[in-house]
Amino acid sequence: MGREELIIQERLKKLHSLRQAGINPYPNKFERTHLAQEIIDKNKSLKAGAKSTQKVKVSGRVMTIRDFGKIAFAVIQDDSAKIQINIQKDETPEKMRNLFSKSIDTGDFIGVEGTVIRTDRGELSVLAKNITILTKSILPLPEKWHGLKGDEERLRKRYLDILMDQETKNIFIRKFKFWNTMRTFLIEKGFIEVETPVLETSAGGAAATPFKTHHNALNMDVYLRISMGELWQKRLMVAGFEKTFEIGRQFRNEGMDAEHLQDYSQMEFYWAYANYEMGMDLVEEMYKKIAKEVYGKTKFTIDNHTFDLSKPWKKIDYVDEVKKETGIDIFKASTKEMESKLKHLTGQVDANQSKQNLIDSLWKHCRKKITGPAFLVGHPVEVSPLAKRDPKDDRKVERFQVLLAGSEVGNGYSELNDPIDQEQRFVEQQEMKDSGDKEAQEHDHDFVEALKYGMPPTCGFGVSERLFAFLEGKPIRETVIFPLMKPAKEEVKK
């Protein structure tokens, strides 16, 4: 029998003994009076060897135990901090000392009532007068340095990863601040938060492969949304709303890498009577606000790129940049010329790609060199089926993307509100889809009908949690609190 099995057996015996003694090892509540950090903050001036008159009730998980017989120490951790618990022969009732020594292990949750002291060695502590076991743990916690083995186990058992590593916990505290700062910023700018359908009869609003499922009650196939309600929020512009946004989950049945997952959080806003230039100004202000509120800085180093969001954001023309880096004029080059150039640049190219995908692949090769902060503008119509044409050059659209450290972290445009133009682009997208392009958009007849009632000039913008992962300098999977995992091998065998 291995060491862990012996530990588990011993803990089960303790659990049985507690119940035999009439002690509930899983009580319903504990009326805590103070968090650990509150005690630490209030007693900074307490000198070594001194006792406070402050009586407290604290609770948390036992992280370490040192038992020397007449005196014992435990460190408990709550959501705010860690604090030491002292169990002393002349101060702690014998019944409580016995409970501690015979029944409590690391990993257990306990409640402690006592007075605040500072030990002779200067450690702020709670001198225990009463101890209540709140949860008896069966499995031992992983050791700090030899516990969770590798990324697979760490992500699968994220609850332990967070428990044992404060920095992992801090990531998700910052992630809360990231979305809350964005939400607050938009609300203060007069936007209202809305909720749009997650299940759709037509997957629209982006070029992506959707997840498909079946709706039993209505007996029809539906899709999980691939955008944050883009076509729905634009319907709200038709309805008379002028500033809306949504933060939620969206789903794309595509590949996984350091910047992409299949289900993730996204924000999209829609702003009536605004164009993409006004959108750029708002987005730049929002990104600076997020950086300052969440990280307390505007300068970041990511993937050998160092950028400062407080510096002026330049504008880079899509067509000019591709021509400068590859020699290809995407308005004049044939698909064969693009395929040949991509094969030369990357060593391979998928056969029978659409012109849209070839143009996009050429751009993706170019963007790696751009540090930013910058806005990519001047996109060709082929890669932007929902954007308004540029009145100065109808081969282009009024679109912008945020460029940081060689990647795109935000996308917006002057929304197309010409129903005739929109319908023609949907027809072209549907033809591409029928020809085998899984990412092409379907023809959404209901949306076109809504546009025919009239939608005001509108700017739309979307950004996913990839921006947060980017600012953290981590692969996006590391910044998802519970990433999707394949079943463990043991579960598969069962």
C-alpha cells in the first residue's frame, strides 16, 4: 500500500471517530467575525510577546501543522491571507487540544475562536480557546514542490493549482478586474448591457466554424453563437437603442493554439451615429483604462515586443503593408500568384483556398513584425463582409483592428447598413459556404429584412479574453479558470 493510500485510510478513521464522538465533521456554517487580513492590518503595532484584548473568530483551510506536544501551531488560509493559530497547554482547553492533535490534518477547514497575540518570535497569531472542525478532508493536499505533475494535471485539477499557488489565484482576480473595468467604462460612456441568444438558427456575425446541436423541443438543428450577438445587437440599433454592449461566452469549432480556444468570453459594443474613426478613439481610451486599472502600467513586453499603450497609436494600411512585406498587390494579383507567394513564404499552402482566405493568410504573415500599439485599417471588402465600404475607395471598408506584439486583439468597423449591399455580400458568402468553406457566413434573410426597415450609421467593436491573456503574457488556456480537458485516462477506462 502506497503512502497516499495509508494517509487516506488514516483520515477515514479520524472521520469515523469524529462521528462516533457526536461531532459533525461537515457542519452547515461558522459565524466568522474577522478575515485574516483584517487581523493583520489592525495589529501591525502589536509588539513581540504581547497579547491583544481583541477577541476574534477566524476560519479557513489548514495549510501547515507543527505539533510539539505542549504547544502546537497551524497556519490557516482564508480568501484574504494566511494567519497562524496557536494551541497552548495552559491557554487552550484540553478538549480542544485533543481535538486538534487527534483529528485535524492539513487540508481540513476549521473555525477558531480566540485572542490575538504576537509570539516571542514576532508571528501574529490567534491563541485558540475553541476549535470547530468545519470540513474533514479525505485526500491530502499536494506538496508544494512535488505535488501537481505537469501542465495537464495542473489544469485538470485547477482548484488545487489555485489553492497552492497564489499567483494563479491572482490571475483570475485580475481577470475579474479586466472585465469589470471594461463593463464600467462602457456604462459610464452611456452604453447599456444586453443579452442576446446563445442558440441560433443561423451562425452569423463572424467568419468561423460553428458548433451544431439539436433542439429537441422545437425539433430543429441550431448553432452555438460564433459572435457576441452582432446581428442581434444591430437589430437593436434598428429598434432605437443607440449604445449597447454584451459580455458573454461564444463558441467556435476550430483549432487550439496559444491564442485560440473553442469557447471563450467576448465583449462587443454597438454605437449608433458613430463611425470607425470614433470607434478607434473610444477603444484606445478603453485599452489605456484597462491597463492602468488592472496592471497599474501601460508598458508591456510580450514575445520580444515592447509596447507602451500611452504612446500615440499609429494607423497601418492593410493593402500597403501586405505589398511592402510580400510584394503582392492584393487588388491586382491572381489567386495563383498569391498561392505561389504563400508557398514561398511559409513552405506550404492549402489547395483551392478562396481569395478571401489567401488574402488573410498573406496578412497574417505580415502582422508578426508589427509591435504596436497600432490600428490596422484599409481592409479589402473580401475579408470584411459586414463592414461599410470606404467612400474614398470602394474596394476597401471602414474597419479597424488593434495590433499589439504581432497579433490582432480587437476588431471593429463602420457597420454595413445598406441592405442591398449586405444581401449581395451574404449571397457571395453563401456561395463560398456551399463550395466547402466552413467559415463562410450563411445568408441571414431575417437580418437583411431588419436592415430594410433602416439602421442608423453604427460603429461596432469586439474584443475577446485573448487581450487579457496577451497582457498577462500567457497562453490563453492558462488564463481560463477551468479549461476544457479530455477525460482523464482513468475515466476513459471506466
